[in-house]
Amino acid sequence: MATNITYHPSPVTPTVRSSLRRQQGLTIWLTGLSASGKSTIAVALEQALLRKPYNLSAYRLDGDNIRFGLNKDLGFSPKDREENIRRIAEVAKLFADSCTIAITSFISPYRADRDLARQLHHAERPGGEPGVPFVEIWIDVPVEVAEKRDPKGLYKKAREGKIPEFTGISAPYEEPLKPEIHIRSDQTSVEDSVKIIVGYLEEKGYLSAPPEVNEV
């Protein structure tokens, strides 16, 4: 735990920042088994939000990509998985606080870790402003289907005992209890999945420009 530190608040409040950026930030958290389609849907969603008619600032944080840099010191033990998700939640919140739409695609197998990520986002921000919106999306697919897809050959290696603590085979996946969106990726195309997500975001007003405010 760091000591002798002091939080340095920004003179630009979240409300003013959103007004200046003409966009509000949020985190879209995709969770599901390996080969469930999380990354594919996340890529398509990012493209949809960046391009017309939305032209919004969006950035995708991918499970594998993050382990090449920020989390390259972590393995796949329960403790390391917990720290992996904690770091990503913190980074995603920073993106969202900057008025960017953060799109994360991580297995994030433990319910407690996902709940912690949500709580972190919902916590009141400095100055008493409300927290950051957090949208949990369960990309659901039966493990048998994921195993048949197996684009990286990971399930095969897990069955052979070459990958210990592999989610869905030798390690648990705790299904979300109340996700904002639940998509069966073996029954829904990538295009339709994106439409479902965008439709939800529009319904909640997350894609609309916030009202202009005067700086104080």
C-alpha cells in the first residue's frame, strides 16, 4: 500500500468535461468463456461506435492484449486473475472518466471480481459527482460449443493437461446473475449482437450528447 500520497483533483469536473467533449463516458464489460465471441463482438462494437452515425470516442481493452503489457507479470491463478481484473477495472474507469467508452473483453470468471469492478465504477467521484456507468454483458455460449470453436487450441491443451486452471474445464466460470445484457453468441450473429448492445445504450441515453453547461 502506497503511503505519503495525496489525491490531486482536476479543476475540470466530470460534468464540465462531458459537456466539453460532447460525450459521456462509460464502461462496457463483456464477460464469457474463452471462444465465446467476446473479442469479435467487442471489435465490431468499437467500430460501430467510432464510425458514423455516432462518431464517438471508444477504446477496446482486450484480455490477451493487456497481458502483453500492463499485466504481463500475472499468471492465471485465482489470485492473479483477481489482480488482472482489478487493474483492468481501474484502467477502464480512467478511460470512462475521460469521457471515452471503454469496451473490455475479459473472461473475468469470478462474480466477486466483476462485482468489485462495478462497485469501483459506481463509487461517488471527487466533488460529490455520481460514478461512472457500468454495463455488464454476458456473452453466453455452452462450453461444448466453445470447445468446438477453439480457435487458439486452448481447450485441446487444457484437456491434455497442458494448461492448468483453464476456465470451463479445470477452473470455474461463475455466470452473471443480473447482467444488463445477455447474449447467446451461438444463436445470435455478431451484427445482431452489436445491434442489441447499441440499442440498449441508446435506450439508456448513453450515446446522446450531454447538455452544455457553463464552467464555474
